Amino acid sequence: MLNAKTRWHVTDVDQDRQNELVRHLDISPLVAGLLVNRGKYDIDEAATFLHIENAEFHDPLLLDGMEKAVNRIRQAIEQQEKILIFGDYDADGVSSTSVMIYTLRELNADFDYYIPNRFTEGYGPNEAAFRWAKEQGFSLIITVDTGISAIHEASVARELGLDLIITDHHEPQPELPDAFSIINPKKPGCPYPFKGLAGVGVAIKVAHALLEKPPVHLLDIACIGTIADLVPLVDENRLIAKRGISRLQRTEKPGLQALLKLCGIKDQVLNAEHIGFGIGPRVNAAGRLDSADPAVDLFTTDDPEQAEMIAEEIDAMNKERQNLVNQMTKEAVQIVEQNYPPEENSALVIAKEGWNPGVIGIVASRLVEKFYRPTIVLSMDPEKGVAKGSARSINGFDMFANLSECRDILPHFGGHPMAAGMTLDLEHVDELRNRLNELAEEKLVPEDFIPITSIDLKCSVDDISLEVIEELQALEPFGVENPKPKFLIEPCKLKEFRRIGSDSKHLKLALQGSNTQLDVIGFHFGEVFEDITPNASLSVVGELSINEWNGFRKPQLMLQDIAIKEKQLFDYRGVKNLKDRLNLLDPEKVRLLAFQEQTVEQLRLGDWQDVIYRVGEDETLNDLDIEGQYLIILDLPSSKRQLKELMLAGSTAERIYTVFHHEEDHYFNPIPSRESFKWYYAFLRKQGRFNYKEKAKELAAYKGWTKESIYFMTEVFFELEFVTIDNGVVTVADQPMKRPLTDSRTYRRKQEQTSLENDLCYSSYRDLKRWFFEKENDGVRFEEAH
């Protein structure tokens, strides 16, 4: 067996609905199954999903507060009032601010933008910024991607005579700010048909209303904020992302061109992963480490030289951010392992002075990946007496709901089930840790601490082709609520497998179907090589892609998990580096079995003394406890009885490894024939006295026997009392009793050892596996076989 690293949740597909989509849309069963499992089983809805780029944008005036906000903005433009765009410092906030800049620039407005500093001002609108805006002569403030919780700041704006328009997408609190207008699809009573817009999506809707047409020329920016903010890539977000990626591919904005070049993807066919893992982190880095202003300037500049300079600055910030995250993660892991071991803590709350609050969310995600526990990482500020934190959760633990039960010690927090942010007094950090642990222990069971892999479909190797993978690309862009599909392929027959990479850390498999073959690449799966037997039936989980090399294209699976559900027998017969191979196995599971005392010394396995079972010739294996262990059988059992007991004991082992080391080779030094016994006995009677130790070599040469055969026959005659032996001299007994050769223990043991060697040492792998797994617990068949 080989246990999967995660829990697999495989979605069952409705065959009737799948067949209906195949028939009406002329698509492959694989793509049809994915659409059905993602709720797109209506023919029209499925067709729209596949061709989202042809869909229409929703009417922006359906957003509650939009008409009032647009009228006020137009009035400000007509009367040359100064407008301030108030944004946020993440990729969504930068994109939202940039979209609003382009829009107001196009309308010839008098405007500027303001993004608060994460470290000196914190998140969202603040009173000092609003008072500064009033002093600077601004009369209208438009927030983007922020403001839905700014109750105090809205009252300050009203007091100062500032009109405040809030555009946001975050969850509203029970009390809303007293603003001139609030545009948020999640606002209670808002009739807008899609609630999942990112902040930049809401900004796009404002631009749509102001420009009186969809601002498609801004979708190259809007797709960045939408994808980077991890909002659901369905409905209008999918339209923004799909059409936005297409426009980004051919963008004429100097800043975006510089960013694509810097990421090394300027000439590639872009997808959501390029934005999520390439562009997004670089844009976020500016606001995480300092001010987000350079990112906004990059998005909105018309100067190519300035764009390249800013892009390099942001890239340097991102490298600094990466080093910072790595160092903080290392420190956080050490704190967890030393002070809050996961086996004793159902939730982790880690705090340290001096940690950069701009990257603690990334560190929290790293800890969840490593320990799979609901996690909060806090940066402590002793001067202010507060701690700022980011939370990340696991399936089964609603972080927002559970933090809501701690509102009395969390004056400022917000988020959703899987992530949250907060500020609290330092004196309450330990209390938060205790409460979160109590809540986690109450609501989570041991199984919840094993990561889940959600699998979209089960298929076979023969279901996969280049054409099918190309068809799957119609489901892009992939992201939240439309993830990149994961497939379970089983049962899989191995054609070949090997380690690859300079350090052998990776694994390459070739799976054989009835008509096709599929290559599988498993990065960082090299250690699994030792856990797979050549004829094992595999179950693999991964994502499909196309491997293009030297003009050749073929399907490929990127491995994410692997399992073998059947018992495995590993053939270590003849292995020269046994100690090295054993060191690659899980030391907690390894159990060695030796029947001969000298075997451990001959194989130089003294370091394994604590896990060696020694079973003598007359001892039983009935009490051998190896359930769930890896049983390594070092040598041959002494008898058929022990072999039968070994099979019974082995049936409880998770795996069996056969070494069957033996110094004496009975199979190739067979039992002498009955004619040989008769001749030798007659020879001894004729000799009267015979020193077999001195003369054995000479006699063996004369008869064409081996010296060992003479020693063996002599021992058999002695045990049958046909002869006596005195200091190597053999004398035939007077009138010995007639007895069969099988009365001799030495003869019987030689018979058994020859048979055992034949069955265990010189059999094929298939026969050996049959011995252990097809005959286990079957005493009748065992006896018949012998």
C-alpha cells in the first residue's frame, strides 16, 4: 500500500446530464462532466460559460446608489470640483484606483488619488486623511475597494462638508456608514444580479456608468485586481478575467508591458496563473513593504522609460518581500515547534515583535500549508500596545464565525470563512490563543487535520488526449469557484517509472492505457520511488497539461497525489546496498525478521537491533505483531511450518520486503539421489572404517560429487543410526534397523530448505507475490502446493 498525502473527495457526475451536454454542445465527456459538476448543466448556461467572452456586462445602474453617485461625480466634473480617489494598498486596490484614474482622466476631471500607508495609517479611510483632503480643497471623495466599515470617517466627512461616495465589495457590517452614496453589490437590498465582484469590478461598473459604455480598454487592469484578490471567477468576474487577459496579452499601456517583460511572460500565451503568481505578487509587494503609490504610477504612466524604472523598483521590492517572508516563516515554524506543537494545539496563534505586518498573511498561509491548523500570525507593537494579525483557516473551521465569538477582545477585525485580519491589545493575545484552541477542539475532529484534495472527475488514461486538453482550455480562466480541474486516474498500469532531476527529487511515470500512454511528472515526489513496485496498480491525482518540446506536443499530468490501495511486495532479493535502501524507508514502520542468528551480522545490520525479530528453528511466529508495519524478511524460514506462519503473520503487514539472504545454496547443491546413498553405504560397509573428513575430497573427485554431499550423507546415516562417528572416523553399525531416509532430521531439513529456496529465492516476482497475497490464510492450498 501507499497512502495518499491528503483526503480525496471525488465528485460523482450525473451521467444523464453529462450525456445531454455531450449531445447538444458537441463536447467531450470529460469537459461535459466538469461542467455538470460545476453546476453548469443547463444547456444555455453551459454554452455561455464555455463562450463567456461573448456575454454582455450587467447594467451598472442596477447597483444600488450608482445613479446618485454618477450624478454627483458628473456635477463635480462640470463645476471643476477637486475629486480625491481614496484607494487601498493591495493589487485589487491599486487596480481599482488605476481604473478610476483612467476614467476621470478621460472625463477631464480635476482629481488626485490617495492610498494610505499600511504602516503609519493602517487599512481604510482615516480621519487625518480626510482632514488633509479638506485642507487641500477637495470636495468629493470616492473610495475604491475600501470604506464599507468607515462609520466614523463618514461622519467626519459629513462634519467637514465633504461628499463621500463609497465603492467597495467587502462584507458590510450591521451598521453602514452615513455616506453620500454607497455602491456595494453585497449591500442589503441591492438588486445587482452578481454579488461577487472584486473592488476593481465595482470600479469598472462605475466607469461603465460614467462612460455610458463598457470600459473594455480598462479590462487589462481590471483582470489583475480580480484574479489577484481571489474572488470567484464566475459570472461577471469570469467575463472581466477572460476578456481582460486577452487585452493584457496585447496591451499598449507602457506600465503593463514593462511588468509582463519583467515577469518573463511578455511573449507567452497568458492565463490566470501568470497574473496570480507573477504579476499579482509584484504589485502587492509595493504596498506590503512601503507605499503602493509606485504600483499605481506604473499602471497609469504613459512614459515607457518611467514604466521600466518603476517595474524594476517593484521587482526589487518583491525580492525583498520574498526574503522577508522566508525569514519570518522560518522563525514562525521554530516558535510553533518549540512552544505550540501541532499535536497539542488544534489552532495556532503565533506572535512576535518586529514582524512586518505587510506579509504576515503570507506567513500564516505558509504555516497552514506546513501544519494544517487554523492559524493567526500577529505582529506585536509594544509602543502602541497592540498586535496586528492575519488569519488563515482550513476546511471545517469558519474563521470569521469563530473570531466573531471573540468580538469582546477584537475591537477591529473582518474577513470571511478562510481568512481574516484583526487588531487587538497585546494583553489579549494569550486569551485569543486559548479561545481559538477551545473553539477548534470543540468543532474539529482528527480527520479534519488531514488536508483535502477536491477531485473533479475520475477517468482513465484512454480518456485523455491532446484534443480533450485543448477543449478543457475553454473553461479558463481558472480560479476561485472555477478551479483548475483535478483528475483521478485509476487503476493505472505502470509502463515505467524513475527518479529525475539533478538531485533525484522528482518522479516521472509513464502510465499505460489500452491504446495510449500518459506521462506523469511529480515535482518533489522523488521519495515515493521507493514506495512503488513495478507492477503496482496506481491511483494518481493531478492536473492535465500539454508538454511541448522540440515541436512535439503530448498530454501530461502534473502529479499532486498518489496512492496504491493494494498490498505491495517489494523484491529485495539480491539487493547489494540493503542498508542504504532500508534508510530510505519510514523508520517508524520498519520491522526486520531473521530466522538465522548469523544473518544480522552477515548483512551488517547491527544498527537496526531495536526493530529486529529473531525467530529460532523451533520457535513459532504466531505472536508476531506487525500489523500496519513494513515487514522485511531477511532470510529463509527453517521449515514449511514457519513459512505458513509467516504468510499468516504477513497478511497483517502494510508491506512486505523479501531479502531471503542465504549463505548455503541448497537448491544448487541438491540432495544426493537414492542410488548415491546406496553406493556410499555399500562403500562404508566395504571399508569398515572411513575417515570422511580426511578422505571426502578424494572420494568426491572419484564419484563426481561435492564434498558437502559426502558430509550430508554421513550426517543422515549417523542420525538414522546406520553408522557411528568417532573423531571423523565412520564405522558401520552391526545390524542397523531399517529406516527411511526421511527419519533423518538433516534429510528432512535439506528437503524443506531446497523446496523453500525454489519457491522463495528462485521464483518469479509474480509467483512470489502469489505466495504471499493469493495464498495468505489458505492452509489447504498451502499444503496442496507442497
